[in-house]
Amino acid sequence: MKETKRHTRRKLLALAAAGAAGLTAAPLFPAPAIALPSAPYKRALAFRNLRTGDALDLVYWAEGRYLPEAMQRIAHVMRDGRTDEAHVIDHRLIDLMARLRATLGSNEPLQIICGYRSPETNEMLRETTEGVAANSLHMVGEAVDLRVHGRALSAVRRAALSLKSGGVGYYPRSNFVHIDVGPVRRW
């Protein structure tokens, strides 16, 4: 029994090495349901903050971890454009933004209307704008208001809803969709 396990392990390692070298061999087992990437997997995102004009196009996750410098750059570009205050942006929101862009099949940068929102800005907006929550997830880096160039706002909403990853607000008169990583809900 021990010899058989060792033999099978050697065969699997040899097949893996052959696959990595680009060689083909008859598979020992059927292919997995999900194909694994041959190169190290990376996550990337491109967006532009319409209030500040700042833009990013970067890899933010590689080799199994979020890249600290990239996450700092994301926080800076998603800062409150009224107070210039930055805040950590939740990695789940960054992943959701990347998934939304991929779901839409867009190569265009996301257009950020509002990322992080300071408590002062949130209070000012609550006094002057309809529909601003007192405890907005924008204030903890868990929400973003956006649109996607070349995509109908209704298509952005449908794509966001299909991801079932948090809240989705639809604001056609203001020309943006709100997404967040709170409980799954819609308005």
C-alpha cells in the first residue's frame, strides 16, 4: 500500500512538472472542474475618481495576498474629495469592484463618484441630499458610488445584483449605482 501511494505521488509530480514545462501527457485523473491558471494568479483594477481626477490601473493582489502599497494607493485615490481625507478601503469592496468590471466585460476604468466619505462630508450630504444614510458604509470604506463608461446604468445595476455580494442602490437621476459589502439588499 505504501509503495502504491509513493508511486502515485511521483507520477502526479511528474505530470505536474510536465504540464508546467508545456509538455502533454495522458492524464492520470480527469481534469478538475475548475481550471487552474498556469501563471501566478493576480487581481487588477482600474478606476478614476471623478471628483479628484486621480486614476489608477494596478495589480492589487498577487501571490496569495493583497499588496500593501497597492491598497494604500487605492485608499488615496478613493479618498473623500471634499476633505482630502483617506481611509482604508475594505478588500472585499475592491474585489467586488474588480468582479463587477469583469462581469460587465469592460476594459474601461470604473468611474468613481464617491468612495470613502468622511463623517463631516456624510453629515453635510445628509442635510442637503436625499437618501444619505446616517451610518453610511462609505464612512468605513465599504461602499462606492460608480458608473462604467460605455455601459448603460441599468446594465451596471443588473451586473451588480447578479454578484449577490452586498447592497446595490440604483440612482438613475444622479447617474450612478451604489455598491457595498454590507448585507445583500437592493433599493
